[in-house]
Amino acid sequence: MKRLLSYFIRGLLIIVPTVVTVWLVWQIFIKIDSLLGISIPGVGFVATLTLITLVGFLGSNLITRGVVAAVEAGIEKLPLVRLVYNATKDLIGAFVGEKKRFDTPVIVSFVADGSVRGLGFITQESMDMLGKLDSVAVYFPQSYAFAGWTFLVPASRVQRLDTSSSDFMAFVVSGGVTDFPKLR
């Protein structure tokens, strides 16, 4: 009976993540297809990826950079829209693009003896603007959530890690469940 229960649990661990992932991707395909009025599943998703890539190409072009700058200048004049736009732009930019912010994984000692530590990412190397000359900004993502905390931490309590940021983020967001490769 115990072996049967073990097989059942192993089956759950294989099936549930697969089904949830397939269902979520399918829902995204269907939603995009319905928004675009396309009845062939997946065509709207491919069209959306193509459009995003085309906009990225045009946004990199000298001629269209002025248009992008003009649109952004217009958005900056709208208080609530500016807040949403800038927050979204900064969040996406933190993970991809030229200004990645989650590229310095660290361990932070919260107490002097190092017995309590947190896993995070340095997002600002200098806190001079706040008068905190000896501090850095460290973001601590929450497990299984798109949320987290940012603390100002004395730089002396921060240990930089020589590891992949994406592997480190997966480890932290999974609550430490995801396998983590040895530090280099």
C-alpha cells in the first residue's frame, strides 16, 4: 500500500505541473487568438510575437526612436498613466534588456554573527541620495509570488555570489525547492 501511495504522489508530481503549464499556455494562446479574432489556435500568439519583435526592431531604428521618445514624453505628462507605465517598464527592464537589475545575487547577514541570512539581489550599489553612504539596496523576492521587499543594508553585511542570476532567482522564488548548482 505504501508503494502504491508513493507511485501516486510521484504521478502527481509529474502530471500536475505539466497539466498546469499546458493549460496556462493554452489559455494564453486562446486569449490572444480571441482578442485578434483568429480561429486557428496559436496563430494569434505567433502574430503577437512577430509584432513585438517588429516593434523592437523599429524602436531600435534611429528614425523611429524619435517617435518612441515623443510617446514616452506624452505618457510622462499623465500622472496615473506615468506611474503604471514607468513601473511596468522598470519591472520588465529589471529582468531583460541593457539595464538588468537582478544580476548581482547576494547573501545578506541580518545579525552580526551571521546566523540569520537572506537571499536577494543588489539593485542599487549606492544609496548616497538617501545619505546612506555605506549601504546598498537589496531586493528580496518572495517565494511563489511576484512580490518582495527592498532593504537598505550595510555593504559590509552583503556577500556577493558568483552564480547565474536566473538560477539564483529560480531557487529563491521556489522557496529553496529548486535544485541550485554549486557556486563557482
